[in-house]
Amino acid sequence: MGRRRKSRGRAVDGVFLLNKPPGISSNSALQRVRRTYGAAKGGHTGALDPLATGMLPICLGEATKFSQHLLDSDKRYITTAKLGIRTDSSDADGKIIEEKPVPIDLTPEQIEIFLLEHFSGEIEQVPSMFSALKHQGQPLYKLARQGIKVEVKSRQVTIHEIKMTAFRGDEIDLEVFCSKGTYIRSIVEDLGLMIGCGAHVKMLHRLDVGAFTADQMMTLDELCQGLPENPDEEQQKSIHIELDKLLLPAWAAVDDMPAVQLDPQQTDLMLHGQNVDQCGHEIGTLVRLFAQATESQAERFLGVGEVSDELKLKPKRLICTEDDQ
């Protein structure tokens, strides 16, 4: 295992579940959390548009090694679709490109039929040009803002559940539980076209990411509440101790994987990149690896392993441990 690289900031590992406020980018939100923690390394898992709010898992330190698992997780959103107005970005931050009256005979029952027939199960979806998908290394939204249009291929996504929670004539509230890669504004855009008047996203809020749920989130104001502006060194140490209590462990992102305990000999082999014997799991299974507690050391998380074709347990993504430094 390699040593931690020396960098500005401290080595703090864990996951912070941010309730992102509106009006700022996901990267700006990430940097605010990282600076508050004084963390040397951090990353977010699944960008939210500036208009959007809600769960943005922030991975700090070694937790960043498992962020892809969260990116691949299912998500749950609530959104408000504004009928009668289409925008170039399919949300309220875009420029209006078309306005049409909402059909006076539109009923909740009709909307439910559209949702059931066109937005349930596996569907084909064309991502918006204002998405973070990349074309030749450039995010589509940057190209769109320059007036550059490129072909965006459709993709298959899964809508596990979609339901209307309110209908107010020209506004529809929806709750959507979906697979990774689903664009809610594409759903709203397509729904508006089916109704015949167009629509855009007025509000978007992410509730859940994988096993993480809305009740676990904290806002930036809650995170920073009571923190002094210019703490001295001793105050900073105390602040970090209290802030670290708010973090989920580095393995929280892979908490749905089965856990395997390794004895001291197996731990040593695993940390040196060697396979170890295991039982009870099928080929290809990903597991969380923990070193068993000893008289001198508490149980500790080592990373993620995978069951090989020979039914051996091999290292897949290990964290830097104190032994590596």
C-alpha cells in the first residue's frame, strides 16, 4: 500500500450528507464542506444543478475511493413541474423558448395514465444538453451555454416508482425513485410535451441516495453553526473533534456489501496484495474487509475485496491505513 501524500489540510476520512442549498454548484458546496473540515481531499457523488437542493454525499479522505458505489446507486427525488412553459434547459434557470396554455380539461387521471404508460420501468431517455455528461471531454452544459449543439444519444434508465403527489392546474408535484443516470428534467420535459403544453422543472430536491435517507442530511448552516470565525490552534482541534462526530465512517458508501473479518495473518496478506481463503460468497461478490480486533488494536476497515474465480478473496480497493504511513 502507498503512503498518504502530503498535502494541505488534514487526513480526515468519512462521509458527510449535505442538504445542498439552491443557487450554488455542487462543487462550490463540496469546497465549503471540505474547508470547514480542513480536509486535504474530498469529492461529491452525483452533481446537483444549482437550482436543485437535497442530498449531496460528500466523501472526505479515503472515503473518496468508494464514491463510485454511490454514483451507481438508486436515487429518490421530489420535483415540481411547471406546465405551459418550456425553457432551453428544461428548468427554471433557463430561457423561455415556448409558451402554450395548459389544457383546461386536463385531469389528474390523465396525468396518472401518462406516468404509468410512459415513465414506469425501463425507459429510453435523451439527456438534456444542459446535463453534466461530457462530449469529447467537455460537459454538455458548457457547450450548450456557448450555443454549440451536439448529438446526445438516448440511454436506458429504470424508473422504479413514479407518483403524482399534487396537481394544481398548472403545476404537478412528482416523487420519483429511479436508477442512476436518470434526468428528472427530461421526464418533466417529455411529460409536458405529452400533455401538449410543455413544462419545465420549477423545483427539484433529492431525498435519498442508495441507503442514505433524507433524515440523515444536514445543511451548511447547521454544519457551521456556532463555529468561531478565526479559531486559534487549540480551538481548531476541538472544532475538528466535534465536526468529525458528524461524519459517517469511510465504509458507509459500501454499507450494503457483506462484511468479512480477517485475522492478523489474512490482514497482512491482503495489505500486501495477496489473496486469502474465504467461504460463503459467490464469485464476483464484493465485500467490506475488516481487520479483527486484537489486544493492541481495535477493529479497523481495510477496504473492499472481491471473490475471485478461484473462490479466493482478493483486494479490490484498499484504503491507506496507519501501518502504511
